[in-house]
Amino acid sequence: MGEQTAFLYYDPLQTAKDGAKQAVEQALAAAVAAEELPDAVSPAFIVEVPADATHGDLASNAALVSAKAFGMPPRKIAEALVAHFPCAGNFARVEIAGPGFLNIFLSEDWYAGAVQAACEAGEHYGRTKTGEGERVNVEFVSANPTGPMHLGNARGGALGDTLAEALSWAGYDVTREFYTNDAGNQINKFGKSLAARYLQQVKGEDAVPFPEDGYQGGDIKVRAAEFRAKNGAAPAALPGAELEQALVDYALPLNIAAMKADLEKYRIRYDVWFMESALHESGAVQRAVEELKQRGNAYEKEGAVWYKSPNPDEEKDEVLVRANGVPTYFAADIAYHADKFARGFTRLIDVWGADHHGHVARMKGALSAMGLPGEKLDIVLMQFVKLVREGEAVRMSKRTGEAVTLSDLLDEIPVDSARFFFNMREPGSQIELDLGLAVAEDSANPVYYVQYAHARICSILRTLEGEGVRLELADAYKQLALLQTPEERELIRLVAAFPTAVTSAAEGYDPARINQALMALASGFHRFYTACRIKGEAEGLQQARLALCMAAKTVIANGLAMLKVSAPEKM
RNA sequence: GUGCCCGUGGCGCAGCUGGAUAGCGCGAUAGACUCCGACUCUAUAGGUCGCAGGUUCGAAUCCUGUCGGGCAUACCA
């Protein structure tokens, strides 16, 4: 379709805002030229969508902010601006309101264009070229492979995956990455824990002490038992280190495979599974430490190598290599992020739990100390999840009595609900996940509310088609000016705002804005549906309204696709 | 102690770079299907935006202080 390319990447709201800004600037220049306004520098003004639709589609504070610079009352300035405002194309008219706001009303052409754009771009509506040319690496979850994934990983997964999706829609070249901590201290601990459980199973519970800082989880016992079933009691005779290694070699691939399977069920697929061990084996960690030493940002003390930040605000130094010669997580992480830059990414995004916030400035600083662009690393900090059932906090899994895991959660609530709920709030706010609500099949459950709107639209299209009424887009586009009721106008505005919501979610690292846009759109659709009939209306209006339905359906389907939540045609 | 995040009607939350009578959902109350899916919609009640100063034509939004909650402050990751 030739038309489609014209509307691909079209963002109606952003286009109108940019145009309005230019128009105000033109009006300003024209008014100065006509000597109606003084030739003074006016401060930056904004164009925004007013909260109240009676205040126009867009509003500008240009007259208000330049009152002082011009030495004139705001309303006087506004009058001059309105007189010179170029009302053409997307702009129907401008009014002065309140203390001196310019209220801009968009034209019927703009409204029609928004509906047409959604219908024409179809499954691509919402895509923009905002991030063109940038290669972004989004690293998220990166759970320790020493055990099952927990609730925080569940939120991080939904958040990171949707953020990656939003960035991709906004035109960024996105790579999803999982950093597997298959080396270092916690793997040693993993080996010791496995060995202790194995020996306990071979020699008896009391014969072998369990390490104080070992992993207590039942999954460790399970792996140890599997190993015993496979290899018998013979390995118990091995020297400690060898036994631990054998157990790690056995259990780690299984744990990683289990994580992949869980994530797959959660609809997450990574482009890259990066192994920490590769950094140690290739000598990258050591090279990073050497680099920091050479640049004077690392020194030796008491047998350990310490990082010293070039930034005087950071007073505390950090260990890079322990006195026992083993590098810390910090050292490996520096090497890891350096590796990402070396792979050609122009921006790095890490999704971390809020408990890591102390690490943020250090990490960025350390990259800069390596001569790398630390400011190109952005960390999205995510607050904790509180699980609630019938008003009571849930801490433990019913089945295992241990911390609730991702797979426990997915046993209890649908993936659709989990992915939607975890993206309902911005990453920085703590969320409460109500298990009862997440499975509820009514409007209290936002997932259902949005999905229902989609199913309802599909139903209308189906029903009318059954009666011989089909949406003929080419004809419908000619009738779009008939959409004049407040409900129709409001719904079109919501459709038009979708691409901006996507870019804003991407650039603000806040996928919740997609959910909010969807909930608003669903609500707008239901109001439209209550106020406006389609069946039985005159053909022109019927076609126009069907096109609007199609536009709304497109937005819901695309938004849910970004969240990887299903958009049912019937429910 | 220090650092970061948060504090908006009974509950859960929006409020994007400060803007025009502070919004939404749940819950409560009262309504709306002989009519395209009532898994919906409409109306009403409910808030001195933690508190106190300050900046501004204008502050939930910015600054300072203060109170309350969370998190962090390891040769853990």
C-alpha cells in the first residue's frame, strides 16, 4: 500500500506540538515586525496538552512567560500573538483564555489524519524513528544461577522486557541481554552448599556441617539428590574442591536451563546470554584492573587492589581484587560494561533492584575512570514488590514454605496479569501485587478492562460484518469529518497520543506510560461506545465510526503487544 | 550518622520540561440494557497534595528545613 508509508512513523500529537511551537514563534516574529511587540528576547515557552479539553487541544504559555521581558500584560501579548498566528493546516483557531494562555484548536484534517494514521500504519502504529542510529543494550533480570528466580526478578523481567520493546518501537536498535554470574564468590558458595548437602545425604544429616553463609534453599538439596542418584556415593571420596567443582558442573547448566524455561514461559527471550566466566577466562577482568592502575585510579593496600574514584565526592574506596587474589563482583562488572561498549553499543541500560543504588554512581564513575563514556550507562532502579492476598502480605510460597519464586507466581496468576501489573507503576515506586485482583475477571482488574475493550471492538466489527456492513477504509476516510461528538473527539485524541506515549515510555524508562495510555484509551472507547451507535446509523457516519473503532483497536492491540499481553477477540 | 527513593480523598495510584476549578481506578450511594458484548456507562459524596518557610505572575511540581516510611552504606552480589 502506497498510503502506508506516508503514515508509517507518523506521530500526530508530536507533529501538532512541534507545529504549534513553530507557529507561535512565527506569530511572535510577525508581531515584532509589525511593531506590536517589542524586539526583546522572550524566554522559552512550552506547548502542552491542557488537562481540560475545553481549553483546546494544545495550549501555550508564551504570552505569560514573556510578560516581564516585554514589559506588557500577558493578555495584551496574547492578543498580538493570536492576530499573527497562522491558522492553517493542522490549526483551526486560537483563543485567549485565563490570564493569557493561548488555546489552540486543531483542525478536522488533523483529527482525520490521526484516525487514518492508526488504520493505515496498523500493527506499526506507534512506531517512530526517535532513536534512530542508537544501539542500546538492555540488561535485565540477570538473576544468580544459584537458585530459582524470585519476585524481584519477576518485576525486573516485565519491566526490562517491556522497556526494551518500547525502545525498539521508538526506533532504537535494541539488544536484550542476561548477565549470568557463573563465576566468583557466589559460585564458590554454591559449590560448598551443594557439597554439604550431598555429603549429608551420603553420610547422614549430622555427619557434615552446613556452611554458615551457604544457600539454605530446598533447591540445593534437590540438585544434590539428583547428583547422588546419578553418580552414587563414590564422589564423596573426592577432595573437597573437586567434589564442589563436579557438583557445580552438574547443577549450574541445569539451573541456567531452568531459568531460560521460566523466562520463556514469561515470554522473555534474550538476544545474548553473557557468561561472567568468559570475562575471567579471557583476562578481561585483569586487564580492566590493570587499566585502572595505569590511569592512577587503583592502588594496592594490604594485599588487595583498591579502586580510588577520581571524583573527590566519592570518599570510600572499593576493593577490586581481594587479598586472596580473587577479583570482586565490582571488578568483573567494570570489565563487563567495558565489553558492552567494545561491542559497539552507544547506550547501556541496566535494570537493577533498588538495593543496588549505592553501586550506581561508582559504576558510572569507574567506567569514566577507564576512559569510557560512563554517562552513557543508565541504571533503572526498581523498587520492591509486596505480594498481597486478601489484604495480608504474602512472603512465603504455600507449596515450599520458602520465598515466592517466579514460577510460583505464574502458577497462581496468568502471565498476562503478571506482565501488566508489574508495568502499572513507574519503576521507582513500590508496588503491591494483589493476587486476588490479578485473577479477578471484572473492571477491578485493569488487564481485563483493557482486554475487554479490545474484544468488544472485535465483536462490533464481527456483528456488523455479519449484517453485511464492512469497513471500507478508502470510503471511510472521506467521512471522518462527521466525527464531532465530544466522545468521538476525545477518543481520537487518545488514539493520536499513543505514539508519544510510546516514545515517552522509552525515553523516560517508564513502560507504565504505555499501560496508562491503554487504560485511558479503553475508558475513552467505552464512553464512545455508550454515547455513539454504529448499527443503524447512516452509511457515512457508520463508516467513519467503524474506522474510529479500527483505530482504537489498533492502539490497544499494539500496546498490549508491547507488553506481551494477549489481545483477545472474544472473552 | 551519611546517601538515594517515597509521602496526593477510606484503599491503590496518575499528574510528563511549574500553569488555568488537583485527576483516575477500587470501595460507598443512586441510576442506565425491548437497542452493536452491562466484563460497560452516568451521577453523587470524599483531598488545607506529610508539615513549615522560600523562589515565581503562578508551586502537588523547584529550593531550604522538618516529620514519617523504605532501601543502602561488606575484601556480598
